[in-house]
Amino acid sequence: MIKKFIFGKPFETDATVLQIAKENQFVQNEAVEELKAQNCEVLCSESGFSFECKLKEETIVYGLGQAMGNINKRGRTYTSYCSDDPSHTENKESLYGAHNFIIIYNPSDINSSKGFFFDYPTRITFDIGYTKIDKLKVSCKTSDIAIFEILPELNSSIKNDNPLKNIVTQFRNLIGQSYIAPRWALGFMQSRWGYRTEQDIRTVYESYKKAGIPLDSICLDIDYMKDYKDFTVDSERFSDLKKFSDELKADGVRLVPIIDAGVKIEDGYDVYEEGVKNDFFCKKQDGKNFVAGVWPGRTHFPDFMKQESREWFGQKYKILTDMGIEGFWNDMNEPAIFYSDEGLEEVIKRIKAVDTSNLDINSFFSFKDIVLAVSNSQDDYNRFYHEVTQDGKTYKVKHNDIHNLYGYNMTRSAGEELAKIRDGKRTLLFSRSSYIGMHRYGGIWTGDNCSWWEHLALEIRMMPSLNMCGFLYTGADIGGFGCNVSRDLLLRWLAFGVFTPLMRNHSAIGTRDQECYQFENSEDFKSVVNVRYRLLPYLYSEYIKASVKNEMYFKPLSFEYPTDSRCLEINDQLILGNEIMIAPVYTQNAKGRMVYLPQDMILVRFMPDGKIIQEKISAGDHYIEVPLNEVVMFVKLGCVVPVTKPALNSDKLDYDNLTLVGDIASEASYSLYFDDGYTTKIDLDRNIKILGK
Ligand code: MIG
């Protein structure tokens, strides 16, 4: 059951798609009372809003999607405020996304579990037993907010057998079905900020081929554009993108260009001129278009809150789809701002004011901060406005008041228009910034991580939380974006990436070359990436089922074994789909790791020579050796998983001749979803092949 609590005049974020029945809606005082009856205290005032409830010692809090911390979010503070911050250290409270969904879970009373979604368009803070160990406090600046409460409904048509899965499925019904990527987008992608020319891309394509390592796509980062202008191609570096993309596609490799939020200000540039002429850009209070310095220098931001702007910008992707492009990634859409004219002016003024003084310890540090504060500043987010139409009225809203919706609406713009442009065919689309609701239009990558073992561990923990919030097509920059990767880190990260729907090796300019073929014994990389392709029919099938049925693709172990006390604390093993458990190695110089099995399982080991070794392992703790060039997974008893032979890309895979691994002795069967990889008409009932028995 879902209840909706309405305080003040909530901004319509379009996060949800279900109407809540009148009798389950509570407004203002009624809402306060209804929540009080459940021991939640709400305070609405001029100075802000807060929601508090007590946490028992045993209470676990799940959710929050893209965030630091463990799968259990307790003991920290998190702030949803989409931030372009590439340094994801332990202490960070905000990353690129804003995913305000939590589940409160009491293991000794599992039916008392509840989910809460705080639908609020800008900064909101979750203090989860941090300030006070037994209190959850959610607070934000204004008292205009909608809160959805999800209570488990165990006798409903949602046949999830436990309250945790049931709450997630109800929540996902509320927010609508997740975006579904084309099948090739589940192939391995290579990317790097620094590929400049057709020749650079050709080298990547040829080197993968030569090394025999499968590859489905190569990303084009900002250097394919002419002077970083969206929807342009630098013809000196890519003389004929259509011809090039057709040539690679004929061999099963696709190109995936980046699109940035800011539109370069330049006379004669059609996107800029059309945007100015039609009032498609964000404006300042004085009605002039807001100017933000980003990659191309001075830019305007499309006003993605305005439907006309969304339609216009989204149709621009056709320029690239006409060149054979079938996938995109949307970047810098928090939006990232290097500087604004006003911000720069102020900084220079402030610097001038201090430059003759004798800087002491305090003034010196504030002097240093003056320059740093010019990027992504609150002041800038307060300087521009959106034109919004709600309830038939059109009015202006300050950007900062709806900050978390910008990246969402950029990707919505692309998603809605690409659906028209490529009628009946799926397009790959993933975004950096996001809000719940955007999961209907595209996936996300988790932004600028580093080549740190800790960031591999972080990704493992983040995946199930993202799935709760509807983001299924997701993954991190494999190998790490910033810093220099080591060979073993890349291999271990790939071995986890084998299982994430978005599997992309991406790195920053200036870091060590990170393509798989750059390292000694590239056969080891081939063995690992091959496993992705061997499992692709299965992974694709589980991904589609999870999307269509509003379920999780990755689950914490506790969601499958909610009363196993060991499972409640496991942050480094995941359940994938319905059949398997994975336990990635994420520490350096480890030859393997301890794995906890909540039940008997079949260990399936993919060997470098292509053999698959299987062994039954009993419930409990085991040290499992995992050489760098092998991939292991655990199949539940009573389950089987289809595998195929590896191929150089997903177009070349044999989807017909599948063999089964796992509990083959049990005569178990597997329901495989299959289709052409593109269709938007997904029919789980018709497109299922039963394998086994
Ligand atoms: O300011 O396009 O997160 O993936 O390679 C950096 C260059 C801009 C940030 C993205 C990253 C991408 C990079 N971009």
C-alpha cells in the first residue's frame, strides 16, 4: 500500500507515474497526524521542513541510490544535491544523483518494514543515525514536499515473498518502468577522454580485434566535436563520421558520442542561434540568457524544464542518429559550471581586495578558497531561472530551487525525442546527473571515480541501492576514471564489470593508458571479458525481466535471505537475478577471498582455456581462490544458467546453442527471455524459451 503525504505546495517533479487513491492521500495537518500515529514526527515551518523517526538498535536503512557508505546507510549524513565533484572520498555527502528513497527494516519484525520516498526537487539531507544514533532525520529548506510511504502488501498480486522485495516493487510501480537499453549496450564498451581522431578510435577497434578481446562499442568523448559544440563533428578529425560508423557497425562495433549540457555561444552556430531566437535557454532575473563557462568557453544552458526546449534539444540528436549513431551519454548536466561572468567578476574583486595585505593563517586559507569557490557555486545556481508550466500556469523558478531536476530533464529530452526519431527501436542513453524519474528515460554511469580498490568496493555496494531506485542500466568507470590503474585492479574490476549491465572501461586524459590491450598478457583480459559474452544471453534476460517486472537485478543478500543475520551485514557479495550470487575480489594481492554461502550452491568457475569447472559447496564460510584471469559465480541449488560460446561482439554471439551450468543434476529449468535486441515491444510471456529438463 502506498500513502501520499502532501505538505505545502510540492513542486511537480514527474518522478512518479501512479495516481494515489484519495483515501490514501493526507494533506498537511492530517498528514502530520497520520505520520505521528506511526511514530514519525514532522515539523513544517518558515525555516524549513523536517521528518524524524526513531531507529531501533537493530534497524537497517537501505536505499539512497548513488551515495557513499555501505548498503546499510546508517551512521552517516547524505545530501541529495547533484554535484560535479570528481573526488569521491569517504567524507563526501553528495554525488551526481539525487535518489531520495529509503527503506527502514527491522530484522526481528520484518513486516514492520517501510519505504519512504521524499519527492523534493532540490537539496535535502538524510541524517541516518549520525547526529543521534537512534534517529533518522530528513530535512530541507522549504515545507513544500510530497512524501510517499510504501507499506508491504504481502497478499497482493505482487508475488514477492518478502517485505523488502515487495516494497521495492511497489515503489518501482509508483515511479514507472525502468529504461531498457538495446542488447548491444550490454556488450563491453571502451572509452577514454583523450581519443581525438578517427585514427585514435580505429586504433582502439583494431587493437581489441587483434588481441581477440570482445568489444561492442567505443565512446566518443568531447574531442569529436568542433570546439566542444553539441551536435557538431570536427571534420578534420572525423572526415566522414557516417561512413566510419557504418564501417565499424558492419563489424558489430558502435560509436557512442557524448553530449554536454552547455551550448556554446557563437554567432553562426545554429543550435545557439535557434536557442536564442526561440527562448530555449535559461535566463537571469533581468530576462537575459544566463552565461556559464564550461568546456566550449561561454555557454547557455537549455531550459530543460520547458517542454518546447526539451523537444527542440532532443530532436538535435537526430543529426547524429542520421550518421548511424545509436547511443549517447549525457554529461555535465548537474549542470557543471566552471564559472559565470558574475562569479568571475566577484572573485577578481575579492582577490584584488586582499592582494596587498599581509596574509595570516586565516586570511591565507580564505584567499585560496576564493578561486576554488568559482566553480559549481551556489551563487550561480541562484542566478538563473527556469520557465515552468504546472497546473496550467507558467511561471519562473530559480534554478537552485529545483536543482536536482536538471540532468533528469536533459536525459528526458533525449529519451522522449529519440523514441520518436528511432521509432520502435531502443537507443542507448546514459546520464551523469539524475533524479528518480529519469530512470524511465536512460541509465546512469556513476561519474568520475578513481583507480582505487576502494572505488571498486564502493561500486559493488552502490549497485543494489541504485536498483532499488529504478536505475538498472548502470555501472562505474571500470578501472577508474582518475589516477593510474594497475593491471590487477583492472582485471578485478572487469571481473565484477562482467555482471553490471553497463560495462565500460573509461579513463581520464593524462592517466595511464587503460585499454585492455595495453597490459602484459592480454589473454588474461580476453578470458575475463569473454565471460561477459558467454553469460550475455542470461544477463540480458535477467536485466529485461527485472525492468519489466519492476524488480532488482542486483540485490543485497539480505533481500533474498532476510532473516539470516550474516546476510544483513554483507556488503561485498550480491545476488544477481534469480539464480546467482557473486563475490568479487576487490583487494590487491589477494589470491581469493572469504565467501559466505547462505545456502548450498554450485560454484561455477570460468577457466582461461574456456572450460567451466563446477563444484557443489555447502552453506557457510569458504575461502575461494580466484586467479586474476578467472571469473567465478555461485548458482543456487535448483537453478541453472545458460551460457554460450564467446564471440567478438554481441551481434556475433550464438544465441541458439546454449548449454546450462549450475544445478544440472536437479533437472531445473531456466526461462530465457530473448528478442532481436532492439524491440520496444517487450512481451515476457511470448518471448520466453524454457531451457533444460
Ligand atoms: O570536466 O568529457 O564525467 O566521463 O570523460 C570533465 C570529459 C568532463 C566528465 C565526465 C567524464 C568525461 C569528461 N567530463
